[in-house]
Amino acid sequence: MAVERRDFLGMAFGGFAAIGGAFSLVAMKKSWDPLPSVKAAGFLTVDLSPMKDGEFRTVTWRGKPVFILKKTAQMKKNEKRDVVVGNADYSVMIGLCTHLGCIPTWKPKKMMFHCACHGGEFDASGVNTFGPPPRPMDIPPFKIDGTKLVLGEVGPEYKKLVAQA
């Protein structure tokens, strides 16, 4: 069976169309991927070494406040939520009330977080103790790198806390 000119042109056109379709799918996939600047914003490194006992710090990670509290000897330790770096205990939590998403304030004299929206209270570890919040404040994914806390990466310390919860 001889291949006619019309058959050859049809196959050639079909081949070019398939190649063009493949290139367009690759271009669409690349447009869906996050930009490198967005990927870089997914991680935040916080040096914990200069923090003093009882010091409270707020950092912004992915547009959310993250509370970091270096616990003192007077603060109750919570094995299921505390992050141990060196010989110090830290509370690390996303600073949003689990009731309606308001930002609680740290009350150092009472050693608790208070949400002004509806009166919710959390202890120094972020566990809900009073009011409408249905659960403790969320713990962001993190890993420990020496004395640095890397928010956005999942490390063994985070996996241990999540497994206990």
C-alpha cells in the first residue's frame, strides 16, 4: 500500500499538533508552580540564642503571627507542646485564637494569653483554659537547627509533638 501525499501531510500535521500540545501542557504546568519568591517565603529562620527567660517574641510567617515564648522556671512545662532547644523550653504556636481567629495578647504577669474578642484564655503553652476556644493554638511546622528555629520545615521535633497530640 503506497502512502499518498495527502496521508503524509495528515500525519505530519498530526505530529506537529501533538508536539505543540505537549509544549503547551508543559507551559501550563510551569504557570501553576509557585514562584521562587513564594517558595522562599515559606521558610523563616529565627535565632533563639539571644532570647532571655520569659521573653516573648512575635514573628510573621506566611502572613500569620507566630508566638515564641522562652519559658521560665515558674512556668508549667508541657511535654506534649514544649519545644526543647539546648536546655531551654520554648512555646511555639500560631498566634491565632482557635475560636474565630483573633490575635490573643500575652499577659506576662498572669503567664497567659488572652483573646479580647470573646474572652478566651490560653496558658503559656497555648492550651485553651477558659472561654469559647475549642482547642489549643496550632503549632506551625518547624525544625530545630542548632539554636535556630526553622518555621515551614518539618523536623523530627515537630513530628514528635504532632504524634503526642
